Amino acid sequence: MTTATRPETATAVRRDRDARKALTFKQKLSRFDVKASPYFYVAPFFVLFGLVGLFPLIYTFVVSLNKWNLLTGPGEWVGFGNYVAELQDPFFWNSLFNTVSIFLLSAIPQLIAAVFIAAVLDQNIRAKTFWRMSVLLPYVVTPVAVTLIFSSAFDEKYGLINNMLQAVGLDPVMWKTETFPAHVAIATMVNWRWTGYNALILLAAMQAVPRDIHESASLDGAGSFRRFFSITLPSIRPTMIFVIITATIGGLQIFTEPKLFNPSSAVPGGPQRQYQTTVLYLWDMAFNRQNFGKASAIAWMLFLLIVLFGLLNFLISRRIASTEARLHTKRTAKRLARSRAADAAAAAGDGSGSADPDAPTAEGARTLVAASEEKNL
């Protein structure tokens, strides 16, 4: 079977080809600008990322495969020997335990407090701008100043915290000697700095939730707590995921707080390394022991750990979202089935010619169905 091209179509194609050939330089430049400008807009980010992000990452991996001294430079090739040596080093596992412990003690209370503060600031309170700026002040203060102030407050002999404990008849806590109290003190510093910052991010997400939804739920009888847990939290889930991931990345890279928590200690991270985090251990390996090869191996293992935690957070969040979507679909199907059953029952009652004033009507059946659904939810 052959297909013949109409003369009109061939003429139109030829005319369009001739028009493209007849474009001026400015017209061609304008077309190129329309097609290429989006790539030029995003190119600076990728160029900077390649210079300050991707290249150091690759170069660090190359350094981790060599014996690399801070003063003498690169040495012999050892392959993955630095990784094996660090995995067999108890100090590395101790720093990893301290990092995860401080991260959990700081991230979980921090996110809960941030959600609570954001919910309070989202209400119609007086001087809202003042309070919103106030919660950001701890983030504006330099971390070094915050750490020095908290280090003095958590001093074991003359610190404010122990003086308050002794004033109420409690024994002083060895904040800088024992492991768990040191982790609590450092986590308190982290929470002090980052809670207000995360609260403002969550507040922006809460204010983006349409107020019509809250008003409709309020008219249906939903209280403030019910609206918060059923409307606000599900609506800000993407922002919550962002805050959790950024808190995970920052919590696993903590350095300033444990470094300056006890400046008089000869060993970074405490006399017994009781609060030496992985980044602090990396710094000690690179600049005190001058072993850049092992320090680079530690950096890469920490990078892989952060990626693992980020993927875990993403998978858990997606699983929760899919579970809630399935539950919502089931509830909607049940509500629709009950509504249809109520309509059918009301129609059957009307068709039988019953004159009983107490007989259920369609509107009353729908009301009962809605009330029972609210009770089940």
C-alpha cells in the first residue's frame, strides 16, 4: 500500500523549510536564547557544586586510598587499608556511638519542640512578629559564644546547673566526666540553637495550609487538637521530611559543641573520649596525628552513613504517606457505601407509603452516617 503526499502538504512543508532558512541572525539568537536560557540559569549551581562539592569529594576518596601525611604529602598506595584499619579501631566506633547518641538526644526533642512552637505561633496571638523574631535569636548568635556560655553553665564545680540542683537538695551531676550527662549537655546546646530555626520553617508550612479547610472542619465540630492532628500535620508532611533530613545531616556532623565543651581537656572529646564525635575524631586524626589518609577514610564512611540515614528517613516517610493514603481511600469507600445504603433505605421507606412521622428520612440518614463516621475517625 502506498501513500501519496498531497501537493498542498508538500508545498506547506517546503514553505516552512524556506522560512526557517530565511531567519535572520537575531531571530536565530532569540530562538537559541529561549531554548538555552533555562540551562544557563541553573548552570552556576552545578559549576559551584562541582568546584566546592564534587571535586573535594572525589579528591578525598583518592587521598583515603594512600598513606598521606600532613607535612610530607602523599605516600604509598594502600588501597582500602585505611578503611580496614579504622573499622578495627575502637576509637572510631566510640566516636560513632557518641555521634548517634547526641543526634538522637538532640533531634527528637528538637523536632517535637519545633512543631509545638510553630503551632503556638500559628495562632492569633499578640505581638506575633516579636515572638517569631525572638525564637530565631539563638540561631543568630555565633555557635562559639553559645558553647562557651553553656560550658560555663554545665561546669561541674561552679556551674549554674549544678548550683540549682544543689539548691533543691539534689546531688551535682558530672556533666563533663560521665558519658550520658555529657551527651545531654551537648544536645541541649544543639536544641537551643536549632529549635527556633526549624520552628519558623514549620510555621511557614502551617501558614500555607488553606484556612477554609480549618473553618469547614470547625463548623463540622472538629476541635483544635483534632484539626491539628488531622489537617495541619498531614498538610506539612513534605516540610517535616525536609526538616528531619536536614536535622539528620547536621546532627551527624556536629563538631563545634563537643570541641569547645571542655577546652581544658587535653584529648578532644573529653579525657576518656566520652563525647568525642566522628567529626571531632576526624579532626584529631587529620591535624593532631597528621594522618590525612585515615582522616579521609573516616570522612567517606561518615558520608556513607549520612546517605544511609537520609535514605532510611525517606523510605519511612514514604511508607507512612502511602499507608495513610490507603486508609483514606478505605474510609472514603466506607463512607460512600454507608451513604448509598442510607439513601436506599430512605427511598424504600418513602416508597412503602409509610406515614409514620418517626420514619427515617434521607437527610436524617445522612446525618446519622456522618456522625457515626466522625466517631469512628
